[in-house]
Amino acid sequence: MRLEYHPSSVGDFNRAIGYYRSQRPGLDLKFEAAIDAALAGLIGNPQQSPVVHGTIRRCLVNRFPYSILFRQVDGERLRILTFRHHKRHSGFGLRRK
């Protein structure tokens, strides 16, 4: 599987990294590692993540209150739509293609 990112998802990720960096030294690196682990799991088996809307699936990130919303574009590509904090509106990121 190959990952591709919605342009807005990069901003979502960078804002989260900036927040965790401002909270405690090294916390941003732990967040990034947790995201990397979640993405590795998606690549290995995207079907393990539950469908939350249409063809959009959600993967929970360990140790952090974040979910990764994504869709399988075809047999070889996953499109990351957003990195969503659990306190965000539940519809956030669902309109992204």
C-alpha cells in the first residue's frame, strides 16, 4: 500500500505537532511516533479500521486523543483525509476527497 495525503491533512498534522511541542519537550516526537505506528498498521491491514461514513474509515492513535480518517482509493493507495482530535466536531474531515 502507498499513502497519499489530502493537502489539508498536512496542516492538521503540523498544528498537532506544534501544540505538543509547546506542551512538553519531546512530546511532539512521541506523537509523531504514535502517528507513524498507526500509519504502519493501516498499510498492513486497512480493513481492520471501522467504516465511519460512506467509504471513510477511522484509525485510532495510541496514547493520544487523535484519529486518522482515510479511504482506500484503490488496491494500492490509501488517502489520508485528516488527523482529527477527538474533541473536534465529528463531521470534521468527512467532506474531503
